[in-house]
Amino acid sequence: MKSRPLLWLILALPGIWMLSRWAFTPDEYGYGHFIGDSGDWAAWLLLVTLAVTPLRLLFRRWRWTAWLMRRRRDLGVASFAYAAGHTAAYLIRKGSPEFVLAELSTPYILLGWLALLLFVPLAVTSNDVSVRLLRRSWKRLHRLVYPAAVLTFAHWALSAFDPTTAYIHIGILVAIEGLRIGLQRRQRVT
């Protein structure tokens, strides 16, 4: 797939589906469904984004991994867009800054805000101009994705009625990061 707009359309389809369901069938698909689905898509796209480096290290000569590397920022920004939609739904539901501030002492709410706070500079600088301007600092800045991912999945586990699915995704995150670290170390040794 060479067309970036086509990729963005594909990445936007779940969001369009969620918004249309919420708009046209609010009794069946309300706030709870939207908040859950938007959070799920943010997390899934984050996992895909994080998996790009180990996949590229494992399958270096394969074209599809080169394509993933070129589109990694797009995947990360799409993850952020779903997280922003998740946050916007939460803010709309609460309706006032007082309610939002009152919930900051709730651990899963605080973790969600901290994760979003770390993701904002990553989303803002996920463009070619920022890469050129920041040079080596860009890579250092984008390492914030790792603590942000930990906060994201902790937010999910603590906010879920049944955290089993969150724990499975935390296991996937640990596997992705363990593989990445192992492959990068092996690459430095050889």
C-alpha cells in the first residue's frame, strides 16, 4: 500500500464505525461501548507500533517490515487519535472541570492522564519537520513511548471490570519489549 491517505482511511474506519454507532444507536451503543472500544483501538495500535522494531530486526530483508518502518509514525499517531477520542468522550461525559479534577485522585484516571501527557509531545513531533529540527533529540524524546505504554496498560488493567484482557495485553507488551531488547543487544554484540 503506497498511498498514505488510503492507510489513514483504513486506520480511521474503526473510529467512523464507533462514532456512527454512537450517533445512530445510542441506546445500544452508548458511552460505555465507545469508551471501551476507543481505548482498545488506542492500545492495539500502540502494540502494533511497538512491535515494528522487533519485527524489523527479525525480518530485516522482508519488504513488509520496511513498509512498517516507514509507516510506524502513522500507526503511532492513529493510536494517539483513538486515545484522544477516548479522552474526549470521558471529558464530554463528565461535563465540568470540577468533576474531572475530583477524579484525579482515582489511580486509573491519574495513570490515563499521565499516559496522555507523555503521548502529546510524541504525536505533535511525529512528522518529518520535527525529525529534521530535533535531530538526535527526536529519538530520545520518542523513547517516552515506553513509559507511556506502561501507564496506558496499567490504566486499562485498573479501570477494567474484568482485567483479564488487560493482563493478556500486558503480557503481549512484555513479550514485544523483551524481544526488542534481546534483539537489539544481540545486534550490538555481533
